[in-house]
Amino acid sequence: MLASAATLQARIASPQVVADFESRKPDIDSDILEQICSPALPDSTAQCLQVLYAYMPLPDMLDRTPQYYMDHVVTPALKARKEMPWGKNIPDEVFRHYVLPIRVNNEALDLHRPIFYEELKKRIQRLDMTSAILEINHWCHEKVTYQPSDGRTHSPLQSVSSAIGRCGEESTFTVAAMRAMGIPARQVYTPRWAHTDDNHAWVEVWADGEWHFLGACEPEPVLDLGWFNAPAARGMLMHARTFGNYYGTDEVLGRQPGNTDINVTSHYAPTDTLYICVTDRTGQAVPDAKVTFRIYNYAEFYPIAAKLTDANGETSLIAGLGDILVWATDGNRFGLHKCTVGRDKRVYIPLIHDGSSELDFTLDIVPPAQQTISVPVTDEMRAANDRRLAREDSIRNSYMASWPKNISPTITKSRGNHEVITNFLATLPSGLEEKALSLLANLSEKDLTDVPLYGVHGKIVSF
């Protein structure tokens, strides 16, 4: 009876999900609704489809069929949950937000889940959850290494095909690999560092009830260790994007259709809550004022978070212990104040300036203090990990060495996508190759590495 009661209480689609799905129904085609609400579907499959269709972007709803999501998202996710030893211990809420989602960031959809699962399951099936996470990251390093590129994000299979990715792509790929094995994972991002220019993205994983972090495609001997430990320990804000409507314990930074941004700064750095009260020129509270929290980076005050004031003209932010410039506006007038998180508890910002205001002031911006980071790793652990990294580099380099050489620069830039480019050129009528190469030369390197031959539903190069 206890087992039956637990089964009844277990809901991948929570009451909130059901309500959000019902409100979304007018956007869903009647044929699609008939398929995803079919009484013939297993209950777990039906619940997963409700989650996806409650929050997925409209283009995904139109571009792919329910059968696509059943075959390439829902069924693999449920299979991993059933077959992996940790699956039964993952709460439905964690599974819903961090295993099931169809994508990590803004990458194109692909068919990676069953492919990754088949390649990884024998490699990790006898490992505990923490060891499996570390092993998957080693596998990710075999496939992908860091190289800066433009802001468009490769899909997981495209990252494997090209063997490279910036930090946003490496973390997207690594989260996808973790989720394919039933391990809850999410991408963590700092919009800007507080003590130096630039930003970074990495990965958090849920292991045995707790969240830990790791550098994507940058394996370490233990969790909670990466080159960015010290920068993150003096960060002002780090956040993660969560699929669906999130109502957990982390601070919600904002909600967009289908996603919730949450504040995870306290996982990395000392924090405090800064309370902001926005008033008009007479001291009256200003509701719905936009408040942006800005840190100095790349010679500008970059907004790392934005919130609206409540009916009392108030809002707040949990942030690292450093200086931050807070800007508030009602759309007509504005006010600003330099705040020191940890010292300033409640700051009043009157909206006293307009577009004609001339502001002349000096600001001394102090970032959070440097922290001492100590993660226990023995010399033997470090040496063994370094040997593995060298072997993984050789595996990836061997794959890249298999690409054609001494040919067109366009084909060289296409990396693992060279077969698509050469097949395209081979299908052309005689005499058009030069024009086609001229056309391809106008594509970015990123586009050359993942352009398909037959459109969005066409060929994906195998790895």
C-alpha cells in the first residue's frame, strides 16, 4: 500500500504544470492535442509530453511532431531514469526541470540522447553517481575542446562533429550528455565577472541530493573544482536557466515564457541581500519601476540582473559582497546609486533625473575580496588525471586528423561537416562548382561546421 501511495503521489507533471498546459492549449493544434492527450499513452509518457508542451517555444511545437518528442526526448529520458541506478532517487521536480527538457540553451534540436546513451551506458553502468559524472566529463573532453567562436550555439552532435566549442557550447554539450544518462544538470553562467573583464559558463550537476559544479569538457579528479574556482568565489552574480515554471528555494531572477532564471551565486561566493526602494520626487513609492543591477566590466556598467518593483516600490537581489551600480527608472525619470553589498542593507533611490539631466560624479568600484579556495586533490590524483587528459587529447586529435587535408579552405573550415559540403558540391551540375564555392565562402566558419545538406530535418553527420 505504501508503494502504491508513492506511485500515486509521484507526478512528473505537477499541478502547476497541468495548469500551465491547460492555459497553453489554445496555442496547440488540435491534431497535436489529440496525440499528446491520447488515453493509449503510458501515464509517464503523457505527463512528460504535458511538461514539454506546456513550456516549449512555439516554433518547436510547429517544427517537430509529438512522435519526434516521444522517440527522441521522452522515451530516452524515461529509459535512462529506469535503467541507471540513480534514476529511482531523482525527485520528479528535479527530473522535470533538469533531465527532461528538450534543449539546454538556444541550440538546434538534434537526436543526441539515444546516441549518447548507447555510447556511455557501458562506461558508467557500474559506477556510483559521482564517479559517473566525472567519467562523463572525461568522455566529453575526448569529443570537444575549447575554441572561441561566435555567439550561436552548436547542438550537442554538432559540437562532437566539429570537436570544438566556446564555453557556452562546451557547457551545453556537457549538460546534454549528463541528461542523456539520467543525471540532472544545468548550465551556469556569470553575465560578467566583477574583478576582471569577460564572462564564463560551466555546469552544475545534481548528485545524491546536492548540486555540484564542474568545468565542461575540463575533467578534474573531483567535483567542485575548476580553473574558475577563484573567480567564482568573488563573483557578484551567477545564474542558471531552468526549464518551465520553477518554485524552488533559489531566488528567481526572472521568468520568460517557458523558462525561469534562478540565482545560484551563494553556491560559489559569500552573499548578502540588497534591498532597493524606489520613490518619486515626493518620496512616494513607485511600483513597476525597472531596476537594473550593474557591474563595471569592459569599460561599461553592464546589467547583470533586472527586476520590477512591487506595489511598495521595493525589490531585492542576492549578490556577492562587492560594489554594484543600481539604476532605476519608471520610463520617464531615473535614479542611480552605488551600493556595497554586505554593507548597504536597504537603499532608497529617488527618480529625480530626466533626459536633460547632466550627471558628473566619481565612482570608486571595489569588487568582492579574493577568497582562499582549498579543494583536496592529492599529487597521485592529479598525475592520474593528467595522464587521462593526454590520452583524451590524442583520441580527439586522431578524429580531427581523419578530415581531408590540402583541399579547399572552405572544406577545411567545415571540420567534421566536410562530407556535407563535398556532397553538396558533388550534386551540382557541371560548371557551377566555382559559384557554389563563392557562395560557401560567404558563410561563417560556424555555419560551415553545421550547415545541413537537406534542411532542418536532414542529415546529421555521425561521430
